[in-house]
Amino acid sequence: MPSAMSTVLCRPPSQLGPGTGVVYLFGDPLACVASHFRRHHAYHQALKTSGNPQLDEATFAKDFQEYVTRGEDLFGLQQHLHNWLQVPTAYDVLFVRYSNMFDQDVALAMFQYLCGSSASNNGTQQALKSNQEIQDMAVAFAAQKKQRASQVTAEQRQAMYIELAAEMEALPAVFIRQKDCSIVPLALTVQ
């Protein structure tokens, strides 16, 4: 049975604590699933993302190839994405495409949003980090980019998540999903 926290992950929580924000990483759904199988926690992650307490570990796919062969979205990835894009919240959500997050321009936009300013107690905006600190953070973060360890074959890629992958690819690399569910792409510039 999933915990209360794991069921929250399939949709945005209605409220966040003070000083809390949300970053939603999205990207190639098959590579994501392959990664969960490679790290041996696919079943537990599927419980969290799908919110489906009826998933049974005994009948859950034993490996990535079996999962692809079955062709059933046990992770609920499409519904998960739609919940996070389309359910209005009391806060904005930063969306970042996984395959681009280590690109320097995307990292810079991400850190500018996360560290650029915060509302103070009197309602004014204060800089959390200087522009130079944010640039340095983005450069250091981008330098950590590694080759993705989980690989997906062309044949597996044609078996499932084709529409979801196309939907995700059509989204900007980094954007704010505002409280009202509108999408605001962040400017991508390297300074």
C-alpha cells in the first residue's frame, strides 16, 4: 500500500509550505522507465506516479523489456503529466526537460528562476543570489552533464509512449506552469 506521500506525487499538492517550490523534470518517458528498472525500483516508482494502490508487485513486469512488451502504462505517465500541467494550484511550477537541464542556457534560466528573487516579509522582491553567483552555479551545473546510463532501442521506442513523447517534445525546454495553468517559457540566453 503506498504511503500518503506517494499518492500525492501523481498530482500537485493543493498547498506548499513556506519557502517551498516545485521543479517538475520531464522528458523521454521510455528512458525514464528504463532508468527505474535499471535502478531496481520500478514497481515502487510506479506506485508513486500512478497513484494506483492496486498495482501488484507479484505481477508487475520483472524487467524493462517485459514492460515494453506488455505496452501498458503502469506508471501513469501521461495522466501524471496532464495532472501537473492542467490542475490549477496556488503556486507556480518550474518544468525542466531532463535532456536539456545541463545545457548552460537552460541551467541559467532554471537558476535565475530558483535563485533570482524571493518575496520578503514586506512583500518586496529580494535577490537570493547575485547575477554572477547564478551564472557560476549554471556553469558548474552544466559541467556535470553525463551520458544517460539507461538506453532504449529504436524497436522499444516504437512500442509505447509515442504520443506522450511527442507531447513532451513539443513543450519548451524550461518553462513556468503558472497557477492558472498557463505556460510561460523562460528566456534562454547564455551571458
